[in-house]
Amino acid sequence: MNFYSLQDPSYCVSYEAATIKGQAPAKGLFFPEKIPVYAPAEMRALLALPPVDLAFRIMQPYVSGSIPDEVLWNIVTATIDFPFPLHAITPDISALELFHGPTLAFKDVGARFMSRCLGYFSRHSDNKVTVLVATSGDTGGAVANGFLGVEGVEVIILYPRGKVSPIQELQLTTCGQNITALSVEGNFDDCQAIVKEAFTDEQLGKKYQLTSANSINIARWLPQQLYYFFALQQWNDLDAPPVIAVPSGNFGNLGAGLLALKSGLPVQHFIAACNANDAVAAFLQGAAYTPRPAVSTLSNAMDVGDPSNFIRLLEIFCQQEASVRQFVTGYSITDEATLQVIKRVYQTYGYLLDPHGAVAMLSLEQYLIQHEKQRGIFLATAHPVKFPDVVERATGIQPDFPPAASALLHKEQHFISMQPRYDAFKKWMLER
Ligand SMILES: *Cc1c(COP(=O)(O)O)cnc(C)c1O
């Protein structure tokens, strides 16, 4: 399949080229030429397959022409070698737990899929690929883990100093090898702005073959739709599809869900669950889309003021704002309410939420109050242990450390401090 630029639809390239470039000229985002559509009977047959077979079938049309089937099979098998359980919390609300991967947050699937694709694409070339990635917390860890030791690829991660949790910072800064962490004295939007600028910089383009591993990269973005298929595989009544609430920051995950919807996945409705960074939530409630500077919240992976993937949401609905609003409802949840829901859900059901899952669960509850007889799923995007301070503040207990996280505590951290200015970053890149 080919992918066109949302800046200039006549710019159209293969899956391989779109993955390696990351972004089209003039900061354009790539978008699939044709979203595969499955009839209801076909969809039921797909959902009855084992997860790896299902994942292979869903991804195959997108990567065809760039990745042979047997290679894709290996990539998919290696990418989803952990469970995605649907955990019932109440009769009407279940959590799809996406935090059983190596870095304990949902970004592992996209990062692992993308790193293996890039590894395949750089198999013959002596030309090293440099992955540049801005992270609000979890992307960096997932990308570092997914790319660690991948030959022909180096990774540079920009993260906002003091605005990621201690475990997140350890995941970013303790890898070494082909992974370099830059601690930027600013917020996520500063990091993202630097990365976007770098891709348009001809001087850097001469020295490096740069690509992105944010959800602007299609190889990161597209496999995230698998979560929604896995959710429906575990849903007991396909004739009464679920409402799905997605904790959203840069809107890659929700956008991937909407792709799945377009492909014919039965979903009743989507909820964009946001924290105080409510540009998209306000749009969905009827306002004009107005990006704003990011503000810090307890659900820091969603502290994004101008989400990159918003334009893809519109494209999925052919740029019809009214259609987006018809299929997606937006909520903005305060930190105060986030703490309360973590406490209430723990005390009432004995289930420990992380702050991102909490934002989504509360949004879903609010929606279901107004839509009786519907039931829903929210995406639990991170393990509560990634946000121990918030969880302890809300519940008084400390979440247990899974073994994957405890090994990190003994590793040495390495990072380079960076001013939140493009010229400082560029100078460093040209001199290294
Ligand atoms: C990245 C992240 C989000 C937001 O996902 P987007 O695709 O950027 O909207 C939500 N929760 C967690 C835990 C994350 O790491």
C-alpha cells in the first residue's frame, strides 16, 4: 500500500519509504491510501482467529509491497508475545490492560513493530538510520526498549526534564548502546517542536537519515489498531458492541481505533478521555480546534497541547468535523477527579488504576450515565507502578513492583542536558 501526505496528497510513497522518512515534506503526516474494509461476516471470521493470525491479517494490506509475508509473520509474532487481557471491573465496565509488555505501557506494541520493520529495511544498507523521538513519558521507554541493540539504527530521545516519572526516566536513561537520552529543560511540546523542526532541516538531512518514532510514524501508529481487535475478541456479545474510552494525548491511539472502526470493527462509540489539556475535547464538544500550550497534570503522558494526530482523525472522516463529533465524545478530567476515581475504584472494587486509565474510566462512567443499557471498555494504558506517587496519594498504598521494573533501579543513568531551543539541539547534532 502507498501512503500520501496530508500536506500534499500528490506526495505518495511506499510503506517502506513512509516508515524511513517518518514525516512527509512540510511536516506532512502520512496517511494510508485505502483503509481496508471487512464485511460483517469477514470481520467475525477475523475476530475468531488466534491473536497473531489476526494481527498478521490486519497489518498485511498496509505493509504489502514493502515487507514479505514471512517477514511480517515473524515481526508480528515477536511484537505481541504478551497478553492483552480484558478485565471486568463492574458488570458494565471492563479495562483492556495494555501494560503487560516490557516497559509496562501500551506503546510497546507500536515501538516493537516499528523497530523490527526498520531493522528489516536497513538490512543491506550501510546508511545508518537515526530515530529522533520526543516523549511525554512512555514513548521513550518503549522506543528505547524496542530498538535497543537493533543494528543500523541509533535512537535519540528528547524528554522534558522533571516531567516524567522516576521509572519512566530510568527506562529512558539506562539503556546505553545505541540509545541516547536528551533531558530538555522544557515541556513535551518543546521536545516535539524540536523533533518536527529537525525533520525539515536540510543540513541535518545531509548528515543523518532521520526518522521519527512518535505516533506520527505510520509504523508506530498503524499497529496500535490491533488493541481494538483484541478487545472485541474478548467481548462476549458482538451484537451489542462496546463503547470504548481512550486516554488521549497525541491522539495516535484513538486515531488507530477509528481506523479499526472504518475497517468494520463493531464499536458503538468512542470516547476521547483527556486531562486538562482539552483542545480536542473542546473541539468535540463543539468549539473550534484551538491548540494551546501543554499544562502539567498527573497523567503526564497525555500532557499535549497541540496533538499531532488530530489531523488524521479528521482525515479518517474525510475532513468532516461533524462526523468526527458524531462518532467521538470528548471529556476533560481534572487532577482532583483523577485522584478521586483511583481511590473510589480501589476501595470499591479492589482494582488499582494508573492516572491515565483513571481519566478514561471516569470519562466512560460519565458517558454511560447518559446512555443507559450500553456497556463499555476503557484502555488501561499504563501499569500503576509507573506512577507510584499518584497512586499512593490517592489510595495510601504503594503498587507492587513487577520484576521488569525492579531491575531498572540498579542501573546507571546517562543523559545529556539540553536547552529547549532548536539551535542548541542542532549545534549538538552537527558537532557529535
Ligand atoms: C502515550 C500515552 C497515552 C496517550 O496516547 P496518545 O496515542 O498519545 O493519545 C495515554 N496513556 C499512556 C500511559 C501513554 O503512555
